[in-house]
Amino acid sequence: MKYLESHIKTTLASIFTLVFMLGFASTSQAHCDRVNGPVATDARKALETGDLSHALIWVTDQQAEELKSTFEQSLEVYTKGNESQELAVRYFISETVRLHREAEGMPFTGLKPAQPSSKDIQIAEQALVSGELAPVTDMLANEIQKKTSELYSKAMEAKSKKDNSVEAGREWVDAYVKYIVYVHKLYQKIQAGPAHGVGE
């Protein structure tokens, strides 16, 4: 009985850990809240040109009035130049990003420092410039193949030894759960599509 309970606890712990990692990874990898992200770039362009539409595309109709008010206040300070200009830029970018994150249904924890986008985002964005999707699908296929093969190999190795001892059996359960949950959650995510958009 204790052996069965231990198996159940190990299995549930592994499932919860993997579901947490797969389910919330997107929130930790956001790039739209960086000072060199796409939202910040368009917010800065709005102040430089005096055309709010560059920033409006990142928010919903319901947020437009709030952004317009923020823009007008920021533009007034921006036109004074010097240090005032930089303060206005920072403030308007921050507010635009905050509203965009709100539109996505995601938390805003302040502007993040400038840094390069992760490899996958760079490849995805470059595809929008080049008009070629193949590098994106190739990248995803390669990563899925690599990770799935790794988890499968570990599961098969553990399976061959699972009857040797209780410890070996637990190693099999751990490897089995990681392999199955990875495949299942990945499949579900592919079917479901993006976790969030703007105004959806």
C-alpha cells in the first residue's frame, strides 16, 4: 500500500511540475515589456512623429481614450526637449506597455531593460520580414524531435530496469510521466494555439 501511495505521489508531483513549466513558460518569456521591444518602439515613434496611431495598434478600443490622454500629456512634456523629453518617452512607453499587457490579459511588472530577443522570437520575427515561414517550422520541428527523443530514450531505458527494485520502478514512473505529459501538453498547446492576444 505504501509503495502504491509513493508511486501516486511521485506521479502527481511530476505532472504538476511539468504542467506548471509548460503552462506558464510564455509569461516569463515576454518581450513586449522591454524598452527595446516592439511596443516600446512604436510608442517612441508616436511621440517622435506626433501620430498616436503607431501606439494605438497595441491596445483595444476600450483603452484608446486612456492612451490618448496619456499621449497628449506626454507629448506636451516631450516637446520641451532635453531631460524632459526622455522622461516623457519613458512614461509614455511604460503606459503603452502596461495597457498592452492588460489587453493581453497579462500582468505588467514594469519596463524591462533592453536585451536581444530569444532565438525563437528572432526567427519568428524574421519570417515576417522575409516572407519565408520554413525557418520557423524547421526550428520547431528540430526542437520537438530533439526533446521528444531525449525523453523517449530515458523512458525506454528506465522501462528496461523498472522491475529491478522499487527505486528503479520510481525512476521508470518519473521518466514515463515526463515523456507522456510533454507529448500530451505539447499536443494540446498546438491544438489550442496562442494563450493570449489583444482584446480577445
